[in-house]
Amino acid sequence: MKEQQSCPRALAAPSTNTSLISTDLVRQAVEASRRSPRKRIILPLHKGPESPLHRMINALQPYSYVRPHRHLQPPKAESVIVLQGALLCFIFSPTGQVEQLYTLAADSAHFGVDSEPGVYHTFLALEEDTVVFEAKPGPYEQSSDKDFASWAPPEDTPEAEAYMEYLYGLAQTWSRPMAD
């Protein structure tokens, strides 16, 4: 865990009251995600955890494990729009069965997803340097922001790597439509 402590989970928010979302800003997030042991980084656009609306640029690399979770208490909806690259979006039942699987890609017919509170979900990057814009209500409280699925292994475990491989493999064999 020492390595993760030296690399932040999030970059500093821009200091201005208006933030231009630009290729330079995206490049900054992508470069940080490449250096991150977690293979992802958040670049917040909101000014602090107390902000009522959180807006973020998330840069992800393939094989970055985002443990399946939901936003339950307090209930929070979440929207994700792919700006660059592509990812898999998994929607799970409360017991861990994959109910929906979407391929989301920039410049495609399906480039984002919006989920109501309490929906278990995760994302896996399909392409290097995938970048998403995410919005959800604040404020941020680490202890309650995510309700991690008990059926999904914790991050940084061999079980998490195996589970991620299972999800990537499932996407290859998914027999239902990948998007509605």
C-alpha cells in the first residue's frame, strides 16, 4: 500500500471558478492514470468534498479494477459519459449476477450511462487512455460514498484480478445484446 500512498487517487481541482474542459486537462489526467498503481485517476472539477454536485474527469487504463458498488446511503444517481476510448459497464443484481452489460465508446451510438441510486455497477476500460466525465450528487463522505458489493473481492487482492479476468471474459461470451 505504500506505493498507493505516494500516488494520489485524485488530482487537485482547477483553482478557477470556471474550468475549461480541454485536451490539455484530459492529457493531464491520462498521464497521471498511466503512473498510478491503480491504473486510474480522478481529476475533480468541483472545488471540494462538500460541493453539492460532483463533476469529475476519470482516466482509466485497461485492468484497473473498480470494485462493484452502489450509491445507497445517501442515495445518489450517477451519470458517466465516455469522452475518449471505450469501456464495459456492468449492472448487477443485488446478489452479483450480471443483469446488463454495455459497451460504451466515444463517438459511438452508446457513449454514456445514467444510473439511479442503489444500482450495483462497475466499469472496465477496453482501450488505453479511456476518459469519462462523471457527475453525481455531493457531498463526498468516504465512509458512505460507495456501498461495495460483498460478493465482489476487494481491490489489491489476487481474487480481484481473477474477478476482473472473469468480467472481461464474460464480455466476450455475453449472449444478450450488449446495449439496449
